[in-house]
Amino acid sequence: MGRYIRVILAALLVLTGVWVFLPSAYVSAGGIVDNQSFEEGVGEVPLGWNLTGNATRVDTGPIHTGNWSARIAEEGGMLTQWLRIGNITYPLTCEAWGWIYVSGNAIGVVALDFWTCVNGTQLSSTTLLSANDTDGTYAQGASAMTAPVCTTYVRIRLMAEDWSNGDEVRFDEIGFFYLSPYCFIATAAYGTETSAELDVLRDFRDQVLLESTLGARLVQAYYKTSPPVADFIAKSDFLRAIVREALIDPMVKVLQWSQNLWMG
């Protein structure tokens, strides 16, 4: 019994700061957000990306969210990032998305594929999210993907095809998250992804946390560290009940009360 108490206390300490972050059932900001809105970086180089050709981070419009976007203004420009997603031991379904702006005849492309390691063996075909002339605004491309066994990295490339002089392609809010059940703590605690309580938590994440830079960083950190905790909780009915009744249910009630107060 003493072992269970120690586990419960440790779980509560971990969960206090992360209980609200869940996978969405739809494509939106969330999950493992890869340099959301390109707000982080030094000068023209966004954090975590390698730049080729005339690819830059810019703070002039048009911008989808925040104050920065990534821009390609010449043929051959590209941004590349290798995002570590862990050591996948069974096929894992993921969702990827990106916001693309295109002016001219070019095609803006977000290309994603899974690898054993950086520049190792490519394990999947390449998924392409693309858009052509977006009529002065940003268009979202999105797709479900399956990470094969032995995947440790997803390679993300932002590039342009069918280039003509004077074209411009931009990218903003490149996102990636897992859709597999029991990957996240609150979902594991309830044993389902369709509970009404989870909808309250999703709304708080999407409408409050992801509206700020700090909140987005917390979401990103959570999605990189929570799967082992969620898997551990999912295996024990006792732990699931403790997490659900002692932590998540009270917090859901607080959120519902605050929402009613705000709307009233």
C-alpha cells in the first residue's frame, strides 16, 4: 500500500501542471507544436530549423499568428527540421498540419516523413501538405500519418515547387501530435477520448493556453513528456480513479464555474 501512496503522490505532483493537455479530435493548434508561429529564433533564423537558399524568418506581413512567419522568396529555398518523437515500439497514428500562404504561381509544400534517426533510414513515404495561390490569406493543410515501428524522428521540410519570378511562399504554425489512445494523461484516466469532461479541458487548452507564448511552450513540453506517465496510469484502475476523482474532476468543475461566471 505504501508503494501505491508514493506513486499517487508522484503522479499528482506531475499532473498538477499538465492535466489539461489532451489530443484534439480535430485539426487545430495543439499537440507537439513545432515552433508555433515562428516566434522563437534569432534574427532571420527560426529556432530549430536549418535554412537553405532564400529562406528566412520575417516579422513583416502577411502573418497568420503572432509576429513572425517563415518566408521563401526564391527557387530552392527550404526550411528543414528533425523533430524527435521518441522510440516508437508500435505503429502510432499522428496528425500533422501547417498554414501556408502563396502569392503567384508557386506551390507551397510541407513535406513530412519518418526516420530511424537523423539522416538514417527513411521508414515511410513522404506526406505532402500543399497549397497554391491562397488569395491573400493563409490556407491550412492537414493529414493523418502513421509512424512505423522503430521511428525516432519526423523530418519536416517547408519548400516551394513550380517557382516563377516574383512568387512568395510563407509558412506559419507547423503542428504535429499523436492520435493514439492512452497517449495522454487525462484521456488515460477516463479510458475514453469522448468524455464531456475532456471537451472542457480541450477547450481550455485551445482557447486559453495556446493563445499565449508561455501556454504554447507548456503544451509543447507536455506532449513530449507525458506518454510514459499516461501509459503507466492506463494500466491501473486504481490510479485512473485517483487521478480522475482527486485531480481532474475538481479542475473541470472549476473551469466550468469560471466559464459560467465569465459568460454571466
